[in-house]
Amino acid sequence: MAETVKPGDLDEDKYERSKRLEWFDLDKIQRTRVLVVGGGAIGNETVKNLILAGFRKITLVDMDRVVRSNLNRCIFFDEEDAERRRLKVEAIVEKARKLDKEVDIDYRTEMIQKLPEDFIPSYDLVLGCLDNVAARLHLNAHCYRHGIPYVDAATQGFVGKVQVVLPKETPCLECGMNKTHVKIMEERFSCTGEDVTFHVPKMAAEITTTSVVSAIQTRESIKLVLGMEKELIRNVFYYDGMRNVSEILELDRNPECAHHPVSEK
Ligand SMILES: [Zn+2]
């Protein structure tokens, strides 16, 4: 005889609705060690999405402190954090633990480039939520070398992009960059490829683009973890909120890109 389910029983299981999805595998998601680099607008949104999706092992890297201009697009920051100039990672971790007391979340406050060589390879998946080229290229290079999937997200105003980099399979981040990008490595950088060297002091941003881009970044992470590689974005997902369009931009592996051995070219 089938087990009787009383009304309300199913509501006690946090992931009951997710478990109804035939492709969903909570165990795989919970076991994945995720590195999130950047605790700004995208980082906030993506940590929230990861936790709601069931991810449990998260490390966050950021060295900045909360200021009031963060408060219009960061779910984990509040007025008190800004007044106290709290470290962004501290505020995110404290509130993330309230969102899910079982989440195993920690942080580092060094620049990603200064962390030891074995830091990045200790994760299964790396998410870039950054606003500068140098850190992005560092993640791209190290993830590619160590065979770790890298999902990069970026926004500017109404425009955003997400790129999934699968070592040995897809083009990498640097394949899609031109010489101008590399030259402005230390400058704040437009995700769309436009030179924003003179865009002082920081990029314009609003929450709706951040939400869209972060959702795609998290969704591609879920696909990666669940082995849905055929369904992954293998090029660049581009979103234009002003025109209300999204499209996949074709990107070829650049024969001059240093990250691909001759055998891969
Ligand atoms: Zn490349």
C-alpha cells in the first residue's frame, strides 16, 4: 500500500520542491566546493542563489569594506554594515548563515593573486563576480591550468555577460580579450569589451542586470555540477536589459592565446 502523505508533510522539507525536478541531485550540489571571488553586487546575489539552490560548501574572497553606495543592490548588506565599514565578506558570511544555518561558508580577505598556489585547485568550481580584469585573468589562467570549471559574470548598467570556461573544451576568458583589455588590466573594466578606463570612479550598475546575470551564473553552475555539459553555455551569454534581449555570442579559441597547448589548438 502506498505511504499516506498528510497535508503539510511535504512542506517541512526545505528542498521538497527542488527534489521534484527529475534532473536535480541535492547530494552532488551539497558536496561541491565552490569558490566565489568578489563580494560586491554579483557576489551578494550569487551567494544568495547558491545557498537557495542547495550549495553548502562556499568560500568567498574579497578585501573591500561595505559603503552606502553598495546598499541599492546587495542583499546581505545593511545601513549598519556601511556605518561600521564592515568587511564585505564578514557581512555576507554572517547573514548567509542566518539564511541557512547548515551552510559551511568561510572567507579570505587577501587579493586572489596573493593566495597560495594550491588555493584555487582545492575547489571544484570557481565563480568570478569581479569588476577588474587582473583578477579575472588570474582566475581564468589558474582554473584553466588546473582543469577547474570557471564561470565568469560581469555587468555594466543594463548590460551583462556570463562566460563558462571548461578547460580543454571551450575558449577561455583571454581568448575573447583584445590588447586594449590587457593594457587596462589594472583599470575598472567593462564586461562588454568597451574601454571604460575613464569611467571614474566605478562602473554604473543597477540590481536588475545583476539579478539576471547572477541567475545565469548560478544556473550554469548547477548544470556543471549535475553533469549537464551539453546544456551548458559554451560561448558568451550576453544580456541587454534595455532592448530586453539575450543572445549567445560565438567565441573562437584565439590561436595566439597562451593558455592552450599546441595539442589543443
Ligand atoms: Zn584562451
